[in-house]
Amino acid sequence: ETGVTQSPTHLIKTRGQQVTLRCSSQSGHNTVSWYQQALGQGPQFIFQYYREEENGRGNFPPRFSGLQFPNYSSELNVNALELDDSALYLCASSSGGVAGAYQETQYFGPGTRLLVL
Amino acid sequence: AQSVTQPDIHITVSEGASLELRCNYSYGATPYLFWYVQSPGQGLQLLLKYFSGDTLVQGIKGFEAEFKRSQSSFNLRKPSVHWSDAAEYFCAVDDDYKLSFGAGTTVTVRA
């Protein structure tokens, strides 16, 4: 069974640029969630995708957007990068995903560390 | 919204000593609770979870946690710490479709 994978592992961008981060979910999982973890803090929920549709969103601006593909892999796109976007971006996969329903355990990938200069 | 609080930012423990990390949650009904561990530069690894039933939950790497409704707590314990347990530990609660995490507790293990 393949776990959650993310690419790239590290990325350096400059302010104003755009970035795309990728995530492959664990086999059998149809739900992907993205989290941002700033240095010294706990992860903060960005959004979740279930069967290619956004299932819920945290307190992040619209310049954070995402996609989920038919194979349940996912992308996180961030436009107009700001210095505060520097963080570890974590992807988690699970099964289920309908808002309000019981959630299966989320399994995390190793993360992508983004540095914005 | 549900939330968790981890009162201890940093704990130092001697190798071989016991460890207890505190987590308090805010939720009216029975919450779904998790403990994750994060080694430096790594993602999050699930240690254990509580959904219902037995309030003492066993996890991986010799960890256990006890759910206490009367105290709104879900504390993580390990009887004898190994140097490899040095890491950051996060308590989390299932908040509908997402996880809400505490700020984390950093554990340092001294020889």
C-alpha cells in the first residue's frame, strides 16, 4: 500500500509569484485535505476535496485554490505569493468526506516546504 | 467550532522516564480525538485515535492516551521514553470535515 506522497519537497519563490504543490493520496482514499503549518505552529486547515469537488474551506483567501483529479490526486495553487505564505504545506488523505458525516482518519504526507523571499 | 488546547509548549524528560502530554478539548458531544507526532522536517504520523468505546487507547511506539469526559482531556502517556521520542506532538479534534490542531508540545529527551 502506497502512502501519501507530495512534490516537490522544497520550493523557493519570490513575492508575487505563483506556485503549484502536488499530492497523491493513499490507495483507496477519495478525499484530500490541505493544511498550512507555519513555523512553530500547529497545522491550519486550508480546504478539502472529495470526489473532485471542494468539500469545505478554512479561513484562507481565494488566492489559495485547489483541484482534485479523477485518480483522487490533488493540487494546491497559491497566487500572488506573500512572505507570510512561507510554511510547510501538508496534504492528508482519507476516505469518506461528506461534510457532517463521520470522517475516517486522515493520513499525512511528508509535506512541501515553501519559502517566499 | 471544536478546538483543542495543549497547555505545555515544551517538555524535557530524561531517557527512561515517563512522559505525559496534556490535551484539553472543547466540544459538547463525544469528540473524535487524535494524537500525531512530527519529527524535525517531517510530516505528521498518527500515534493513536479515540472515536468511542474504551477510554484508554493504545497506539504505536508504546504510547497510550486516556479520554476523560469529566475533565475534557485526552492526555498522551508513555511509561519509558526513548531518545527517538524527541519530536513535536500534536493533539487534534475532528471538527466536521477537518482536523483542528493544538499548537503542539515539543519534547526534548536528555540522556
